[in-house]
Amino acid sequence: MSLSESGSVVIAAVLAPAIFSLALLSGCALANQEVPATDLDDPVPVIEAEPDEKPAWRSKLKDAAQTALADVEQFADVAWTRFSKRLGLGQPRHIANYYGYGNQDYVWVTGRVLANRPIGGPQEDDKWFDNLKASYQRWNSREVAEAEVNLFFNGETRTVTTDIEGYYHARFERRCDLRARDQVVAQIRPGQDDAITVVHEIYSPAPGSEVMIISDMDDTIIHTGITDLLVAAQLTFLNNAKTRQPLTGVAALYQALAAGPEGNKRNPVFYVSNSAWNMYDLLRDFVDLNDLPPGPIMLRDIGFDAPGEGSENHKIDTIRSLIRSYPDLPVILVGDSGQHDAEIYAEIAAEFPGRLLAIYIRDIDPDHETAFDAKVDAIMADSTGGVPFLRVANSALIAEHAATLGLLSQVQVANVSTETAIDRQREPLPEEAMEEAIAMTNENDNDNS
């Protein structure tokens, strides 16, 4: 739900207290259910809860509240769609053409129809306030529901309708030889003067691919500082794709993994993140500007979902789908220690025995032993997948281990180590980045005074 949906926000604000009261009453009703009578001569069983186990009523209350919020958002979205249509608002003006992917049988594509046009790419002379404005516009997306989109692939035409959040999805049968790069054309109002036409680039494993790399993005390839809200806010809202910093040596590492030890492969790279689709243009530009291998960037819709539905399990479900889509390709998983990557990857390793070559978890604070590290280490110790599972400080250490698996040559390892050292020399620490942003803000204020 976008920032522009003021009507939705008002509706949600008005209904939220009532919904919370309903959820609370539901929880109380569940907690006060009458217990069936038992024979007084029978001993009453005592069940000891596990230390981390939450009372059942709390879980049910949480689920009831989550379901209620999802219903409120759905109601608000529908109301806003009807309201905007009556006023003639919300006409399609842009198609967000996300990268798709394919295998030898199918091609998958996702896009989004919006009523506001894109903000344009980052400029060399953008100031912090330019980036802040761009961030607002990025999150102030005005999605168009129930829009008809014509898709064209390999001589086939398909018409799809956008959902309440403006997204459309389609799967085509390939019916042609596997190609590393394909295209799906998307069009609205074909044949009219105001027709909108875009192209979805489709990435598929090239013939001879030996491995696929599935990587997180935040704090895995790009500095986000997700564990520090102040730093994360500064990096997200006051920077752009040109000023955001990649992790040290990450471009050299991913290029080497994609090329293979002989340097002549085109192993596919998939970027799977819990970031919102609103961040797609920034992340795509970041990948391009920092010479990372191009590939599908698979994000999620942000909103309230009922328990077990929506984007709550986006990352693990996406990884499962990718692994099943390419049954002949072994997998490398790369994530970070700041969120739930280690936990998710351990579950994937257990579900897909024999498919994973290695799991690499970047230490978000390699100079200190923290609770994040302890959690990752515990997960690694309990992992039963039989997969090399490493917490690493930098790209050079990943390269060294990958070489022992035959995935990189020693020349590539040396190159990654060199690039890691060079990047480290020019890499600002999060605190320095924050101080720089504050300094720029003060300087601009002084100029305006």
C-alpha cells in the first residue's frame, strides 16, 4: 500500500481500534473457553511448556490481529481503487518491467503497473535532499489495479490483469531452444497514441552452466546497516545507487563465480531479498554500476498479510522455487549474519540434500563477536545438511574456500583478494558515512541561511 493512498490510511486509522478490540476479544474468548469436566479421581495432567514456548492464546491473538489488519488493508485498497476510478485517477502511465527468468521448459515474468512515472536514474551531482526526494517518490508509488497488460513472447500473446497492488505475473511455455537471454514485451493500450511498451529481460542459465549463485542483497552485496536503524535510514533515504557502497571485493567475487574457474562460463546469479519492490530501480542500478553480474532481482510486496500468506515467507519460498526450477544445477547460497539468512539456508540444506555446494554467511561486524555471530554459529553447529557452512569476514575468504571446491582458480582468488584490499582502503565505516551525511546536511543548511 503506497504513501499516496491517503484514503486507505484514513480508513485503516479509523478501523484499527475496532479491529484491535475484536482481536483482543477473540483472544479473551479463546483463553476463557470452558474446559471439559474430568473424573475427580483421575489425576490432572500437568504439561510443562518448553522454555521458549509462548502460551497458545498469545499465538492465536497474534494471528487474529494479523488477519484483521490484512482484512483492513484489503478493504482499504479496494475502496481506494474504486474511489480513484470514479474520479478518473489512477490511469496507467508506467510499467515496471522487472527482470524475469526461465529454464528449458518455461519463462516466468513479473511486472507492475503504476499511475506515476519513474523518477529517473541517479545523477553525479545529486545532493542528500535530491536523494531524499527520490526516496519519497520511490515509496509513493501509485499502483493501478485491474489494468489489462498484453504480453508477447515467442509468437504467443497473453493478456493478464493486475492485482490490487498493481502486479501481474505470467508463465510462458518456452517452445524454443534455451537461450541465456530472452525478452517478453509488455504493452498497455496497444495501437493507441498513449500506448505503453516495455521489455522484460529474461535470464536463463546458459548451456554449460555448472552452478547457480543465489545471493541476498542487504549487507551481503550492499551496505545497508540493517541492524542499526539510524545508519540504515541514512543509507536508504539520503543516498542513491551511485553513492551506496558495495561490500569489499563483492564484484570481483561474483564475477569469478559466474565465470567459473576457466573464466568461460555464464553461471546464473539470482538476487533474492526481503526488500520491497519499490527499491527495485535502485538495486538494479546498483548492480549495473558496480559491475556485478546481471540477473533477476526478486523482491517482495510490503503490507499486512494473514498468517501463512503473502510475503512473510518470500525468501525461502523463492529459493525453493529456484532450486526446483533448475534440478541439474548445484547451488551456492550467500547471505549475512544480520537477519535470518543462516536459519533459512540451513532449512534449505535439509530440504534439498545433495543440491547445495556451500553456504556463506557474511559477518556484518567481523571485528567483534556479537549475539548475531553466536546465533549463526549455533545454527551452523545444528545444521544437518552436510553442506560446508561458513561465517566469513570478507569476499577473499569466500573465494579461498570456493577454490577448494573447484569453483574458482587461484588466479581468480588472488584477484578477489586484491580487490577486497583495494575496496577496504576506500570503504567508509557506517559511522563515517553517517557523519558525512550530517556534515553535508549542515553545509547545505549554512548555504541556504
